[in-house]
Amino acid sequence: KKDQVLEYLEGLNPSQRAAVEQTKGPVMIVAGAGSGKTRVITFRVAHLVRSGVDSFNLLVLTFTNKAAKEMRKRIIELVGPEAKNIWMGTFHSVFAKILRVEAAKIGYPTNFTIYDTDDSKSLLRAILREQQLDDKLYNANFVYNRISSAKNNLISAAEYLKNAQIQSEDTATGRGRLGEIYQIYSQRCFKAGAMDFDDILFKTNVLLREHPDALYKYQNKFKYLMVDEYQDTNYSQYLIVKKLAAINENICVVGDDAQSIYAFRGANIQNILNFEKDYPDLKVFKLEQNYRSTQNIVNVANSIIANNKNQLKKNVFSKNEEGDKIKVARAFSDNEEGKIVAESILQERGVKGLKFNDFAILYRTNAQSRSMEEALRKLNVPYKIYGGLSFYQRKEIKDLISYFRLTFNSNDEEALKRVINYPKRGIGDTSMERIIIAADQHKITPWEVISDAGRFLEQRSATAIGNFAIMIQSFQVVAKNQTAYEAALHIAQHSGLLKDLYTDKSVEGLNRYENIQELLNGIKEFSEREDIEDRGLDIFMQDVALLTNDDNDKNPDADTVSLMTIHSAKGLEFPHVYVVGLEENLFPSQMSINSRADLEEERRLFYVAITRAEKKLTISYATSRYRWGTLTSCEPSRFLDEIDAQFLELEFKNTQKTTDKNPFFDDTLASSKSADTFSKIKPNSGIIRKTTSMLPKAHIPSEGFAPSDISGLQVGMEVEHERFGYGKVINIEGNKSDIKATIFFKELGQKQLLLKFAKLRIV
Ligand code: ATP
Ligand code: MG
């Protein structure tokens, strides 16, 4: 057995191996992309199990359920089926499971509902309406984000109301009632037996803080903790980990500050810095070799991230082949960009004998998938979109699930609102309002009003409402006595939902009906599983709100091109990667360009995108794009300008002129016939607008910088760069659109820039 242990440790370099073998005490690895952080966690878990640690004593926290699934598969390969016992998953899925067990301690029913974002916002909208608040000042999204960030910083509604600083800030912006809304929202969730996403972490903290017995129990259960992607944890998550690790202090976290991309959701880089303070005897391991990517890709990534001021310095290098240079493709329109990418995939695949699986297209925003999808479909390239709307979020699925929710937790107000009059049974909005008012008056839940409708409501509506309550009660009996599948089918039929969908013979209607069938099939499979003891519909329901589209992937091994946002690509790798839409106001996004912190987060996002590529990276941008229904012209992203030009290869398709006067915007493109979007509009019709003119532009160091005509640039000239400051041209090489200048900057030293992108002027 000892030999086997050694054998698999050989798949690690000396620093990785040292981190794997350091099983006791606090361990931290902060290292660049592709350096084997996730591999260290995987092997470390395997090593612990091999060394005799009980697999029930391990807790591994990953960023997605999919990542946990893949890691588990890997560990099973290394140590066998014993690995099935390991607690492994996202913070949300692991702690939702624990909260179900401990629910009574914090006053929740075991069958508490998890409100997804839509449920939460719908409840907030109802509250804002009831309170008659201005929906511009108190926009539901805005209020939701405020409450979310309060919870992630462990500020309860009561504390929010007591906090003088928060109160004066809210009052100053005319939103003095936010605290009150937070409080009403929390009470309504509590009464409905529901937790929202942030509550899962918030209530876990409450549980561990107020119930020392529970804290002690889990401290002893999870003797070894490991956290991947630690840079993206928020304060609430940080505290949970810290508390659980307090007795044994066997905690290992891995992350990369340069890949922190969830600050907007409360992720806090401070958690990495705190870690050193929290554990003075911390062992830190450095990983510097990137095993994922070619040298060119690693070098490009390094040259990008060097532009961020806030970062922990680290060295990342690759000993893999040098690889192709990074291609930059320019398109006239978003549609042409799709075409260029789709054609390139087909060509590369043909020439190199690759699979579609070897390719990924990454974009900044979900909306960009449309032009990519269209182009791929035209060329019959199979693809799969990751992330996006979850199967469980589709209307018909959520309707049926709401019936299930109500069956197990009849106080679930959002589920009730969804189905009380669907399919139509004559219980209109007014009736629903009366129910809510009666519940408020008598200090009971809406369900208590409904189940005694004769007493609380007028005769006119009481009959229909009473019948609805009887129906739900009959579902409760069925759910208790039958298998998950039988119960689900019964509810789908007797609620009238299946029939309602069946009578709709439109394509969409058929589609919805099929989706319901698919859900029922899934439940059937679940009913027949032999590896778990509890197979009731209530158990099936528990995690549904936490599942994403990717968890529902019916055919994970299909040979398809992967499409996803950069945010969902974190931790993944693909041989060939296309990062599309490198344009100002798109990437970096419009929201980010006025603050350094936000801009640096966008740059980290770009770093994440680039570092997904193993063999070949292609970056593209369009000079015009449909956004919010109008054709807007775009200029290349400042990030292109930051890439060290020696690693780039330009590939401009359909370019009529090779040396543009103005490298950022060429008006002559508007009359070009080669791009399909342009053929539909007349030149100068006013449809084309410069995005730059709509927004103040962010020039970071020098105010009012305007790049000048640099076609006459010569060696020896003095220049000023938008961000790099003053410098002197020491070399010019290349031709046509591929001219590179080597410039010696006073502050930064030597840099090679592509004049195409350089925001430069002659001084
Ligand atoms: P990210 O920051 O993107 O999450 P990471 O640091 O977690 O990256 P991994 O995903 O663990 O990196 O590793 C990147 C790739 O390199 C994987 O394919 C992994 O199997 C491989 N790899 C890492 N270390 C080694 C090694 N010592 N020998 C061979 N392959 C390795
Ligand atoms: Mg990783």
C-alpha cells in the first residue's frame, strides 16, 4: 500500500507534493492560474484518505457543484469508492444540507423552502407595493442587492436599523426606509419557512454562533477542511470556515488573488490577507509552474495582469511548448465575429483532427451568445451553452415545483402566489390580496387563512379557495404514502397543470409539455436510485433551488463546442479558447470604467479568460455591434493595448484598408458592404452612434488624453501613452496593420506596443 501512495504522489512537482503531504495545521497556497492548485486539493484529499483519515471527517468546498463532481470522480480513481463518503460541494449545497438537520434549532421547519433570486425579488416587489414606495428609488433589484450585501457582511435587519452610519447614508440618498423593508422581508421569509440564497450562509453563521453544541459537533465531524477558489469567498463564508476549523486547525485554502472576480457579490480579497493573521503558524506553499498553457499564453496573461496595481506579486512560467502566437481577429459586426469564430473552429478541427469538445467560446455577457449561436448553427457546429437560465427556472417547471413546495411547506408564500390561480380556478388578484390582508390582521400565515377560508374570507371567494386548500392537503397525503415519482405524477395530473399544457398545441406549448415530462423522468430515476436511503419527493426537492443548468446536463460527454461567460469558466480548461467582444464599454464593461477597483476586476476577468486556454488562444472584437436594439460602433478594448505585442499575431478579415488613420474608429467602415448588418442600413442614417460619445471616458493618469495621428511615428520621437506616461521610441518594426513600436517609458522601462491599439500621441 505504501508503494501505491508513493506512486500517485509522483504526479506532483516538489512544491505541490510538499503541500499535499503537509496534512496537519493551516496551509495556504496563493498561486497563478494553471499551477495545479485544484490538483493539490484533489491529491491532498486522496492522500488523507490513503493515510487512514476517515473519509467522513473531510469537508471540501468548491465553487460549483460541477467542480465538486469532477473532483470526486478523480479522487475515486485514486483511492476507490471510499471517496463517496466525503462531504464535497459548494458552500450553499453543503450548508443547506446541514441547516436541514439543524433547522429546529433556529426555528425553521426541516422542509424549509429555498427562495431563488426570482422568488426573493417577487416578494420584495410585493412588499414595496404594499408599502407604496417609489419603485425608482426602491427598485427591487437594488433593494435585493442591498439586503444581500448586508447579509453577506452578517448584518441582520435589526443591526441594519440600529447602525447610525448606514441609516444616515440611506437617508442621504432618500432611501431611509431600506432597513424597514429588510426587516419586513426577513419576517415574511421566516413566516413562509423560506431562506433565500444569502440566508443559507447567514443562518449557518447564526447556528454556529448561537448553538455551541452544533458548532462543536461540526468542528469534530470536519477534522480536515479544504477550500478551492478561496479568493472568491465572502465574509460570511470566511467566518464559517474559520469557526469550523477552530479546534483542529487542519485547514487548507487555495486561490489566486489575480482571479478574484466576484467582488460585486461581496467576495473579499481581505480573506486571503486575514488568513495569515488568523493562523500565525501558517504554512505557505508557492506554485510557480503553469502546466496548463503554452509559454505564449502564460506570457500574455502575465503581461495583462501586470497592469493591476493591487496584487500579490508572483512568478508564473510555463515549460510547455512555446506555442502559437495569440491571434487577434477584427470583425465589422457581431454577426461577422460569430462567423469568423465558427469558421475558424471548423477549420482548426479539420486541419488538426480535433473534436468540438476541444473548443470553448468565452464572453463577458450572456447577450453575446446570440451571434455566436447563430453562426455555429449556420455551419452545423454542435454547441452547448453553460450557465444561463436553469432548467428549474423555466416557467412550467417552476409552476409544478411550486405545487411540490406547497405540499411540503404550505406556508411558502411565493409558491402559493404562483399556483393558487394556475391553472385558472377563479381566484384572482383581489382574492390573493384579501388573503394577505387577512393573514396580516390575524397574525397568521396565508396558508392558515386559506385552510380555514370559510372563517376568514367572504363566502363568494371562500369556496374556490377552500377547494384549493383541500387539493393541497390531498397532495400531502399522497406525498407521504407514495414514491417520489407516483406523488409527482399525481400532483402534475390532479393540479390540472399537465392538462393545461397538453391542450396548448403551439410549438412552445409542446416544448413546455416535454419539459414537464423530462422533470418527471428525472424524478422517476431518483425514485429508483439505490445508493441513497431517502428517496421521497421532499428529498428530491431539497436541492433543486441550488441546481444550475450545468448540473442538469443530460449528456455531459457529447462532442460539442462550449459557450459560456467568463465568470462560469473559472477553474476550467480547454485546448482552444476564443475570447470574444474585446471592446470598450463591453469588456471592460461600461459600469467598470470609472473606478480603478472595478477596472482592475475587469482585468482580472480578462486574465481568467486567457488562462483557460491550453494550446491556442484567439481574441476577437467587432467594430460595430447591436446593443439594446441599436447598432453601435465600438472601439477596441484597452486590454488589447496592454498585451505585449511580441506575443500577438493580427488577423484582420475583410479589411479594406490596412492602415487606418484613426486606429480606434474608422468611419469608412460604416459604408462597407462586406458586413451583413451594414447592408441593411444607409450610411449616415444616424443609426450608427459612437458608444464613446454617450459616456464619459476613463483616462486614468492624465486628463483629457486624445490619441493623435501616429502614422508618421519615427525612432527617436518622444511620445505620451494614455497609461504608461512619457517615453521615447527606440525601434519600429513590422508592416501594414502590424506595426510594432518599442518604446522606452520613463517610469516603466521598455515596452513593445502594437500601434494598432496603442493609445499614444507624439509630444
Ligand atoms: P486555476 O487557477 O485556473 O483554477 P489551478 O491552479 O487550479 O488553475 P489545475 O487546474 O489544478 O490548476 O491544473 C492545471 C492543469 O495542469 C491541469 O490539467 C492539471 O492536471 C495539470 N497539472 C498540474 N500540476 C501538474 C503536474 N505536476 N504534472 C502534470 N500535470 C499537472
Ligand atoms: Mg483551480
